[in-house]
Amino acid sequence: MRISAKENYSLFIKPLLWLQKRHYGKVLNPAKLWGRRPTLFWLVAGFFGYLDRRSSPLSPTLRSLICVRVSQLNDCEFCVDANGMKLAERCDSVEKIKALAHWQHSDLFDQQERAVLNYVEAMTITGQRVTDEMLATLKQWFDDDAIVDLTALVAFQNLSAKFNTALDVPKQDFCSLPIQPSDIQPSEAPTHTDK
């Protein structure tokens, strides 16, 4: 990491660090940096906690697909690793997970997922723009409030991935699946699954 972890963290954030260690077996590398600014850490943790809540209008699998795809587009090794682990827990198709980097060339993604991933890329890739047609397509599945949640999740994951990439936050080997875009070329990406 480009900025080192502190020796001691504020009592104000120790509960967050303890929860991470309990859940993941270790403190997450970004927490060591966010922990330098306790108020920011609580705000970021609360923001993501709200977006990934059980009552979200987005399914858990869809939320994880969004997070991993944004992570891939930002080339954030830590984010792909941590979000990939969560996606592996939520998605029942290893082939779909492996195909995510090249979803346009795979028939494993349904129309809703394709619309969402298209929106994710328009929000994330510099030079692309969200269009009225994209929003009209999303409205086939989501009301306006759900689209706000979706947009906030994409924006949050971009913030997280850009933070981690800028400060060179390393992965922690949570996910063993090949889901980095460089791991699978489009010609190797699974196109369908036998069910």
C-alpha cells in the first residue's frame, strides 16, 4: 500500500475492525486506510451497509455482479477479490462468474442483468454516458427508487475501487475464481451452461 497502516486505531473505529476480523478472519486492507479517518470510515461503512441491505430492491446476486464488474473496470485487485468472494457465495453459477468480464459475449446473463451491466459500464467507463434509452430499459424491472439505489451502488463501488487503486491496496486472496479480465480472454469465456 502507498500509505501504511497505523500502529493503533481510534476506539471509535475498533468495533468496525473487530467485525471485519470476525467476518473475514482478518481486517480488510482498505479499512487500515479508512481507519486513519474515523468519521469517513463510519460514513463509508454505513453507506455500503445501507446499499447492501436485505431489503434492497436489487437482488443479492445482482448487487454482487455490479460490484465485481465495477471493480474489474477500475482494475482494483482488492475489490475484485473481496467482491468476487461475495459473488461466489451468492451466485449459483461459477460459469457466470467467470464470464462476467466478457458478459457481452455470453448467453449466461438474462435481459435484466444485461441492462444493468450496460448501465454499470456507461456510468464507469470514461467517455461513455448514460442514455434515456438505458433508463427506459431499466424501468422494465425497476421503479425510480430502485434505479436510485442501483445508481448509488455503482457510484459507491466506483468510489471504493478508485480509492483502493490510487492507494495500491493489495488483494487478500479471498476469492480463488479467475474473475479478473486478464485471467480470461473473450474467446475462452463460457457462453452457456448445461443445466
